[in-house]
Amino acid sequence: MESSIQTHQTILIVDDDEAVLSLVGGILVQADFRVLSASSPAAALNLSNDSREEINLLLSDVDMPEMSGPDLGQELKKARPNMHVMLMSGGSNGSLLVLNYGWAFIQKPFLPVKLVQMIRNVLGSPDRSQPGGQGFDSRIDRENTGGKT
């Protein structure tokens, strides 16, 4: 199934683990996205403030030292209300933090194809206020439910 999402949309990736940042950035560049990377919430805020281009999606780690991914998403959406938010975590408590916000979530580690598929689904969501809800939650096995949540 071909995606109707246009390529070259911009994704801001934020993760305090440089290896994850590099790996995820490479996956998304190969999938034809424009990628901005930040290794901290402060760097992400600076990047957003300094950039005039549209940022279509924030893909942030949930648990970071300075500020949580959900808090970063809320802060960035003040200036960029049309930006979608998707969060990722390798920790066991990451998904609990995300539940309060309802944003899209993917559990680390993930397959590159699953990451790209979820991002395209989120970007195609008409609800830019984005609670992504359970339809964009990697903890739900959509294949076993016929694609229904």
C-alpha cells in the first residue's frame, strides 16, 4: 500500500543517546524525510526557535535528564501547534508517561520498517492536536486485530 504522505517532510529527532540519534536519523533519511537532530531538549528548543522551516513531527525519547519527551512536546507545540508528536522509549516506565498525553508511542527497540510506517501514519492523521491515541501505539499488535484497535 503506497502512502499518500509527501516525502521530504521534516522530523526533529531528540534523544540523549548519540547512537540512537544517529541510527534513527539514518533510517529516516533513507525513508526520504528531512531530519533535524538534537541530543537534548535544550538543543531541540534552540533548533526549533532558530528554524523558520516547518517541523512536521517531533520524535523524542521519553526519559531524558533535563526534560521529559512529553514536556518537550508540549513546549514545542506552543510555537508549532500544527506539529505532530511521537514518543519513543526503551524504559519500562516510558509508556506510562505517554499514556497521560495520548501521543503516538513506539517501544525501543523497533524495526526500521515499523518506525517509518508509524511515522507515516501519524503524519497522515488529520488531528494535529494529536493525541495519537491507541491507533498509534506500538504496544498494540494491529496485525492480530485486523488493523483495528
